[in-house]
Amino acid sequence: MKVRHFKRTPLAIALACVSTVSYVHAEASAADTEGYIEEVRVLGIRSSINESLSIKEQAVGVVDVIVADDIGKFPDENLAEALQRVPGVTISRNNGEGQKISVRGLSGRYNVTTLNGRKLASESTARDFNFDTIASELVGALSVHKSPEARLTDGGIGSVVNIETRKPLNMEDTTIAGSVKGIYESRSEETNPQASLILGSKNADESLGVLFSVTYSNKTLRSDTFEGSHFYQEDQPFGLSNNDERFPNKYGLAADLDQNGLYDENEIFASDIPTYMYLANAQDERERLGGTLAFQWRPVDDLELSADLLYSRYNTDGKKSKIGFSSYGASWRPGPPEITQFHQNSDGRVDLIEQSGDNSILEYINQTTPRKTDTYQLGLQGTWHVNDALTLVADAAYSEAKNKNKGDNAFIVTRSFGNTILFDHRQGNKLPDVSVTPGNTTGDRYGAHYSRLNGTDVTSKVTDIKLAAEYSPVDDWFTRVETGINYVKQDKQQDAYSSSNPSQFSFWSSGTDQLVLDRDGFTYDKDHAFSIGNLYQLSLPADIFNSADFDNFMDGENSLTPNPWPSVDAGKLIDYYRSVNAEAANNILPSFRPGSSYGIEEEIINLYIQGDIEQEIAGLPYTLNLGLKVSRTELTSTGNSQDLLAINLDANGQPLNDDWKAVTQVEFSNDYTDVLPSVNFKLYLQDDLLLRASAAKVLSRPNLYDMRAMASEPTFNSQDVKISRGNPNLKPEKANQADLALEWYFGDSSAATVGVFVKDVTSYIYQQSNVPVTIGKVDYLSNQPQNNDDGVTLSGMEFGWQQSLDAWLPENLSGFGFQLNYTYVDADYDAENAPPLDGMSENSYNAVFYYEQHGFQARIAYNWRDEYKSQESGTDGAIWISDYGQLDASASYQINDTVTAFIEASNLTNERYWGYAEVENQVNYLERFGTQISLGLRAQF
């Protein structure tokens, strides 16, 4: 059987593999197929599909690839949203935009991201990568490697995702390309700019090339959100906080129906109305600047030197204005509000409640969570073709990422009293109707409550060095052998900043005859405050509030909301605090918190060897890739810890003194070695039909936070002492995995694929709670992550069908086609009550329909994923994000040989993004983020 040759463009050849040596091998292969490579590249949707399918077919392992439609034009504006078109890949969103990925049910920390085959630093506090930090215009292709080869970067049980930038010698002659567009956002009703430029050139003999690209965008995104928490938990026993009958500890809607000012266990109800909720409007300005620079030089035919640089700056301001409501007892309110209406549905769940009186509280909240990120990577490579059989490669890269935040987050809470608030959930909508009487205007009874400024400053540094050799004998059984050593050093430092006392200006006092109020040693004139019972509030002037009327708030939901409401100006509030007591106001300002800061340093040395055998079985050609990697990891975890050995308790279980609170630097080390074999097998059953099989042992290193060398400050009460700690001695999670796939490449832009996979994850890391441990003279109940013998087995299937319809339709209807894929994932947990994996959707699918003919392109794409667990909440149990589907579309027309006009739209149907606590009628999150429409021009010279 003769396996067909593929018409491959230079880009397809360069992207066939991502390791430095394999890239050279791909170049060498080009000479063997010289007659089959098109000299003129056909750009567009179908061309990118052909290149993606060609790379997928030629790969020895299981890989999916997305290639840019044109120079500077990716199928989706956002890299995460482009990746969600790949079978098995799902994404999570941040204010409507894709940010993080899961692959085959495994969240971001199980996936490794590389840039041009090199480990890329991430400004995330965890191991995952935020794909919104890099503009898609800078990228030539994305590849998702689902089965490992020994040469690939390790650490990804889920996958290795490679971001590939363009190389100048792969471009046609001198290239100048660029685009400009305006982006309209339906909720903010603002139009903002985005522009990109690419300059590339090479000399006549193609021995020297340079490429430069830059992109800039600035846009304001608005989202309207609902947040709810503290839902009823039936299995939680009733109790009292601080033995005070005004403050029950059992979460649930609290209603003092007998109006005695106290709660008993018969006054805590299951409810469809959360006992604490926010309505919020977010106005998020996002600015992105990115660029690349690449050089390639071939001074002689056998030697190539190259350098490439990527830089990305991504800043968001993350501003939210909130109004908050509560119906449960808490230590920061004088007592239960008066209940004037109350109703339960046929299931006994509260669906209407009205509260009033002085203890009925509204909260006006200013929340900001900015991101100020910088990411860059510099890479150098030298490739020497010693002879026709031997190639040597040296490659070095340095990458750095920062999220600069030294206390820029703000959570400012102000309060008003004496409102009548009605919550009505009888209409069958996702959200309850909420009304407030009187309206939301500032007045004399608005008080300070809580003012926290905090942030985590993250710096990540990665050094990646490779030395590799590839040997391609002519007549031996092995057609190619590759071996090498890879050294990776990753440092991630996380420094915490926060207010020393966010409640500095919220205070209790007994009695009413005092001339001053005292809080933490500071005194305040009583004239600045008013009292609700024995709860004193710092009275706030009206000029610290701004009018905030949000047009079309929660458009798409049928619920009534109390819009507008006052928005707090955090800067003016802190200035007012200073005017009351400047020294006390300093406790609001953020300062460095060494006890909550830590650093992780990992040094990884990988020795690997892999070889390809290309032979025939019964006349059927096959490729067998055998690989072995030995991975050595050495870890150092540094932090600051209080002296727990110095704690002595009195008869009431309280420390005798505060000497133990002073923090000192601590350091822990850990190391482990793993042997990781892999095998990939590809068999052509006929010219266009192949069978794949692969198996490997893989690992993912522990989450960085879990390995922190620090412990929380112990909590002391009369019953026990609790503490939370990191665990630098954690070992990696490991998995044995296997894939089996059948792929049919039956025509231009056409293929059908089906595959099954299994991943048996062991050494599963979980949070071990309330474990008795003795440190010094104190017995603690400790919460600490541990490796567990129990694990989880993930299994599933992936189906894909890509089809050009030219053969099915009349010639005058040519140009139509589609791409469909579906993924199913199932998890089987060893432990009986194991929590579900975060980020795992059981079902997901994509559907893309396109038309491309006579200079006109159109594309409509729909992506859907099943519900998934996002996190575990201490108050509400498992938090789930409901199933979500989004419709996007784009179209373009080539005006002439140089200029193309285009339009793009995302979230055309204004979908809701929502989640719930344990059961669907306990809605804890709902977001409406609107539609984006872009209109622009693209040119290439």
C-alpha cells in the first residue's frame, strides 16, 4: 500500500511537531515531498481546515490543531474560545470572555501550556494558564497534545497545549498585513478600537528573515450579575454563635416569626431565596498590548540560528457596584428584622418574605478586582545538521509573568437601616423579585461597616533549556531516534497585601452616655456616629456616594430589581475616614502580610529518548513511536510562619500571651523521580483510513498553593483549636492513560474521526479535614492537603466530522461546509463520597457551518457544554455552573487583492451564565454579559 502524499504549506510543515528537534525533522521531510507543497498558499477557512487535518494525520500521537485562517486572523478573537472548538476542550469565562480550559474533564492545573514548545510562565496564582492574556493576532496555530511523547513537556495529565507564533522564513517574501476594527458591546453601549500590524521580510536566498507583529485593543465590558449564598443545609445541626439566640449558626432563611427578638430551630427554613444576596453591575475596562519579534538566520545550509520574543500586557480594572440584602442573623446586626409577610410553597420552601424595621439592612458595596499583567518569553535556538543523518539542537528560553497587585483590590461595604424589603420568588423566574421601600437614596442613616483593601502580587519566572540530538539512519529498523536533556526551573512568588483591620470604623458599644466611641485603642467623637440599638455606625456623608442608574439592568431576566442604587466612591470614603481619625484610617490601607506570602521553586531535569519504527504489517504501513522519560523534580517551598511551638493555653483554651504571633521565615524541600514510558502506534488500514493507539504514564505536579510553607493563624475556642496548613511534601498525581482512535480522511477539508480514551488517576490530592495533630503543647484539628490512595478513572469518547459539501451540491452552490464534534466524559471515583472533579462536563459539542466562495466568507459557530462543578463552598456545599451554549458568527468580503472588510459577533443570543448550590432552585450566581459586534478592515500587501 502506498500512503498518499499531503499537500502541505510551509506553515503546516513547521507546525507538524512542536519540539525543537522535531521541527527540524519536519523541515527535512519537506525536501522529500518537494513536489507536493503548493508554492502559493490559499488563505481562508478551508485552507486552515486542510492544514489542521494534515498536521493531525501526520502526527504520531493524538493531537488536534487550530491554524489561523489568514495572517493575523484567528478563527476566534480569544485563544480560549478558539480552543473550545477542539474535541474534549471546554472553557470557563471571566465577564463573558473565555479564560481557562479543561481537557477531557481535567481542569487547568492538569494541563501544561508552552510557547513554541517551551514552558511559558503564567500570572495565575495556580498552575493553570489564563489564555485571555495573549492576543490571538499574535498566534499562528494552537495544538492540543492528548497523548504524550517523551520529547514533549511533562506535567499534563490532561494535555500539553502549545501556542505557536509565526516564523519569518515560513512566510511568502515581504509581508505587510494589518487590521483595524471597532468593537461594540451591547450592555455598555460603547464602541472601542482594536488594531494589529504584521511586518515580515526575508532575503532572496531565504537565508535571513525577520518578523514583527503588534496588536492593541481597549474595550469596556459590562455585565449584570446576581450572587447568592447561605442556603439551607438540612443536615447541619442547629446551634448558636457565641451562645447568643439572636445569631444561629445554621444556614437557612431566618425568620423571627414570633417577633421575640430571638431565633429558635423552628425559625430556620429551607428557601429558594438565598439568605444573603447581591445584585451587581460590573464595568470592566480591558486594555491589551502585545507583540512578537522573530529572527531566523541560515549562514550556511547546515546551520540555523533563531531568536523570538513575545510580550503581552493585559490590564483590567474589574469594577463592580453592588447592592446587598440579608435575612439571616449575624453578629454585625442588632437582632432579627420584623417580618411583615411570609409564605412557603407546597414543598415547605420559603418563596416570599418581607422584612422591615431598624434591623432590616441594605448594603451598598464597591468591589474592584483589577489585573495588571505582563507576560514575556525570549527564546534562542541553534540547529546544526551535522550530516544527512544527525542533527543537533540547543535551545534556551526565559519567560516571566507578573500580576502586579499590592493591595489594589477593594471590598467596601456601607449600610442603611430601616428599609422595607420584599423578596418574592413565586413567579417561577430564576431570580426573586426584590423591591425596597423607600427608594435607594442616601440619607442620614447610612453607616460604615467594612473596608478591605487587599491583593496578591504574583511573579513567575521560568528558565527552559534543551539539548537534543536526532539521528535518522537510512537502512536500520528505527527510522528516527531522538534523545535529549531538558532543564526547567520555575520560581513563583506570591506576596499578600491586606488591610490590618477592615472593620476599623464599624464598632459596638454598650450604653448611650459615652462622649466617645472606642475601637481598637482609637477614639472617635460620638457626633460622627448614630446607633441602632447598641450597634453604633459611623455616619457617612452623602457626597461619598455616586448616582448609578444602570440602563436595562438584567435585560433578559423577568425579575424585578431595585435599580438604581447608590454607588460608593472608595477614594472619597477613605478620605472621610482620614478626616475622622487619620491614624485609625491607616489600618484600612494595605500592607505586606508575610504570614500569607510564600514562594515555590521547582527544578526539573528530564532525560528522554524516543524512536520511530516505520514498517508494514501484512502490507499495511505503520509507525510505532516508543519513548521513555526519566523526570527528576526538586522543590523548595519558602514562607513565613508563626511559632506554633511557643503556644501555651490557659484553662479556657486561649493563648497565655501573643509571643507566638511573630513570624519567621521557614523553608521546606522535597524531591521525587518518575519514570514515564510512552507508546504511540499509527496503522494505515487503507490510503485514507488509519488506526491510532497510544498508552503512557503521565503526571501532574501538585497545585502551588497546596505546597505553601505556611499555616493559617489558629482559631481558639472552648472546644478545639483549628489550623490550616500547606504540605510541601506532596507528591505528584499520576495516571496511566490509553487512547484508541479511527480516523478517515476522505476528501478536501473532510475527515471523520472517533476515539475512546481512559485515564486512571492515582495519588489523588484532596483536602484532609479535622485531622488530630499535636504541635508543641497544643492539640489541633488540622486541615491539610494529602496524597490519597483513592483516585478517579476518567473514560470517554470523542467524535468529529468535518465535511466540504462541494461533492454533494451543484457547482453553483459550492463553498459550503461544516465541522462537528462531540465529547463524552465519565468519572468513576474510588472513594464512595468523593467530590466531583472541578471543571468536568459530562457532555460537550461544537457545530461550525461555513461558506467560502468568490471572495466571500461566512462562519457561524455554536458551542455547548454540560453543567460542571466549579468549587466547594464551606457554607453551601458544591457550587455548579449550569449548562451553557453560545452562538457566534463572522463574515468577510475581499474587496480587492489587498483589502477585506469583515464583521464578527459573539454571544448573538445574549445567553445567561448561571450556577447553583447543590440543587438547581438554589441559584447562587447569574450573569448577563451581552453581545459583542466588531466591524473592520483587514489588508495585506
